[in-house]
Amino acid sequence: MAIGVKVMKRPGTKVSYVRATLQGMALTFRHLFRPKVTMQYPEEKSSQDWTLSPRWRGTHRMLTDEQGRAKCVACGLCPQICPANCIKLVPGEDEAGNRYPLIYEIDEFRCVFCGYCQEVCPEEAIHVGVHYENSEFSRDRFVYDLERLCAQTHPVSTLWDPSDPKGE
Amino acid sequence: MSFFLVASVIKIVVVFTVIMVGVALLTLAERRICAWMQDRLGPNRVGPQGLLQPAADGLKNLVKEETLPAQADKALFMLAPAMSFVPALLTFAVIPFAAPLPTPWGDVDMVVANLPVGFLYILAFGSLGVYGIVLAGWSSNNKYSLLGGLRASAQMISYEIAMGMSTVAVLLIAGNVTLGDVIAKESQSLFTWNVFPLSLAYFIFIVAAFAETNRLPFDLPEAEGELIAGYHTEYSAMKFSMFYIAEYSNMVTASALMTTLFFGGWDIPFTTWDNAPPWTPLKTLATLAMFSAKVLSFLFLYIWVRWTLPRFRYDQLMALGWKVMLPLALVYVTMIATAIWLLHDGLGWLYDTRFALALFALNLVLAVPLFFVLDRGRIVAGSVAEA
């Protein structure tokens, strides 16, 4: 035959075919009865082996004060630092001179979930969330407005703390 | 005559339905057993334990788009799935699956067509299956499909010979090509099941049967890593599904064949109650259950082996077929024929348990050097070590 196959000189135990086959069959048969590792997703959302990290950066959430108003003071730091340029902010000012966002929208399709907005926020208002179930039926539903950001209830990310790098 | 026609039509409808439903459930069983072996759960969403998954798959395949490659040979492209599907089902027609059923109009043989030449019919139609695959590969006009088809033809022709040779030994014992007579000879006691007097023939047969059905470790025609999906690359929707059904029907038929030729067919071991008249419906049901149990265990073996063993290399496949299986089958038939001649004509023994045990002892003696040589790994190590 034209094709040259390199054949190594190996001891009999290494090249055994029948024994290796039977061992393999025994192994797969034992695995038939092993406990299964599958997590049945919609019913189970976390298991002993798999939980979402508290540092997970998912879709955003805007925290609110006691009166239910967004904590945001429209300082403009988050659209400034956002590398994906996904935050749209139009600041406004009320009679008492308090700044608040007239429009605050985040395009979750543009967002790269870096978490800079949360890090830079002086009021601890905007946060990335520990959350991953975001499916929608249309694209425009992925632009979250202020009302929707405030209505989110999922836990917020703790991000990475340089003074506690391992999260202990 | 009209009773024969009515009974035949009923048998055809029932057997066809049972095989189709069985094949559907087999696809589910394959996926679930594979999952369990990999510590997963497998499809369990559609219906209880996923039992309706095959129905969902079938529905999906029915409504999917049928693609037809522009450069394909249209007629053969359409014909090929049917050509692989039909022989797979036809073969089952001559396999007896239970004891005869008594009715007010006479006993009904529990076999779709009680052919006197049943065994030859199986060999003939078993070989036809390759046409569907080769034509599918060729008519697709795709180099990978063609390679898959070529491999299929080479592989199936190679192993057909070993398979036929191994079954010659069965015929030597049965003395007849009627499958009913083969089963009758086997059902005298547990040890007259051909797997004992002809263990090595059974070994050759099962290896060849894996190759004939294109199942791992012999699934080179559709080796997805090398050939995308081999001969059925260009097929979609129900035409693809037909190949799938054909593969599983082939498995069912091969399992039924192993049961019939080597494991006593519908014979219930440890009792002779089931093989003698008067026939009763209870006997029919019990033997049918026994036959199904045997076939199902072989189907499990198919799935088990598939999810354990890796695929052979092409030269290993050919080396195993021509350098091991064929000479082995030839030598074995010669030796078994000599042994039967000595026992039957020399010593004047009739075929019974003693006869079978004597042959079994011969098989054990032959098996030791055979498995020693096989285990050295010369066959699978590569064919051109000393080039």
C-alpha cells in the first residue's frame, strides 16, 4: 500500500485490543448507572456544582431611593466611560436645583458588560446585575429605559474588589 | 387460500407497524443510553421520559425543506433513500418471531413469509442494502458523498463474505436453509443454541453484522470527522430520515438474524414446553416476548458498542475484513465441517446436547489462540509496519 503508517514498537499490554475493548465496555456500562450531572435548567437554576458568581456582570439595574426615584444625579460619568457607547443620558434639573436624568437608556445589544458604569458611578445608582435570562421577541425591547432599569429586581454585581482579589 | 391472504396481510401490517414504532423508539433509546453513558440525561422533555421525542423529530423532518442539489442525478437521488430503506424491511419478512398461533381456520405461522429458502433470501436482500448507500453517494455529485458511498460498497462487500461463510456452519448443523428448521434444531436444549456449538461463527457473524449495518466501530461510510456525513451529506428532511430509519431497521433485522441463527429464535431456554404442539395463544405470546427480549438485548449491544469504541482506520477495516475475518471463517468452516463429519458419520451421533457440547469444546480450544493473536493488536496497529 502506498500509505506508510508509522508503527511504534510497544509491549503487548499496550497494544492489546480485545482486553482494551472489554475494559471500555465495562467502563461505559458502569457509567449507565452513575448519578447524572445534568442540571434541568428551567426547573433548576443552580446546583451544588454550578451557581452564578456574585461578580457576574449581567443586564443593568438602576437602584432607587426611599421615594422610588432613581438614585442617578445625571453626572454624565457613565456615558463618558462606557467603551461601547451604549448609554444615552439627557440631564435635567428640578426647581430645587437637583439634577436628574430626563432620558436614561441603555442599549443592551451594544453593551459589552464591562461594569465600568457601576465602578464609576458616584451615587451607586447604575449597576450591572447577577442575571442572565434576557430573551425578548423584538430587537427594540433590548433598549432599556429608565423605568425599566428601575423596575429590575435581580441582585446587583459586587464587581472585583482590588483589596480582596479572591473575593474572600 | 383466502384465509392465507387475510392472515398474510394482517401479519404484514402488524410487523411493519411494530418495526416502524420500534425503530422510532430505538432512536430515542440510542440517544438516552448514549446520554447515560456520558453521565447526562438525554432528551426527556417531550412526553414522559421523552417518549414522544421520535414523534417530534418525525414531524420536524416532514415539514423541513427538501433540498435537491443542482448537479445531482435527480432520479437516483430520489430513489436512493427508498433503496436503502426497502431491503432493510424486506429482510425481516422471513424471520420467524413466535410459535405458530392456532386459529379456528388452522395454525398461522408467526412469520410474514414462510419461505423454504428463507436463509438464502436473507443473504440476497442483505446485500441489496449497499445499493441505496452507493447510489446516494454517487447521485449527490459531491466528493465526500462519493467517498462515503465507495467506502460503504467496499466495506459491505468485504464483510458480506465473512458473514456468509460464518453462517455456512449454521447450515451444516441445521441441514436446511429454512429458518423454521434452523430454530427447531436449536431449540432442543439451551446448549444446542448455535452460539454454543458455533461460538466462533457467532463471533465472526457479529463483527460482520456491525460492519454490514455501518455502525461504529465500522461507520466509515458516514465518518463525520472525515466525510462530513458521507453518503447522506446532501440529503435533508424526510429523505435523510429514510436513511436514518434504514440504519435502525437494519439493526433490528441484524439483531433478529443473530437471535434466529445463534440464539434459538423464539425458543424459551430451560424448557421444551414452548416448542411442541399443541399450540396455544399463550405459547405464541410467551415465545414472542422471548424473541423480543433477545432482539432488544442485541439492540442494546449495538448501542453499547457504538458509544464505547472509536472508529477503525480504513486500512485497518480492510485488513480486518480480508486478512483476519475471511481466512478465519474459511478455516473455521473447514474445521467445523470435519468435526461434524467425524461426530455424525464417524461416531454416529445424532444432533443433541452431547453433540453440541463436543463442538463447544472444540470452539473453546480454537478460541484461545484466536483471541491471543487478535489481542496482540497486529490487526489494528497498521497494515504496513514492514514496508
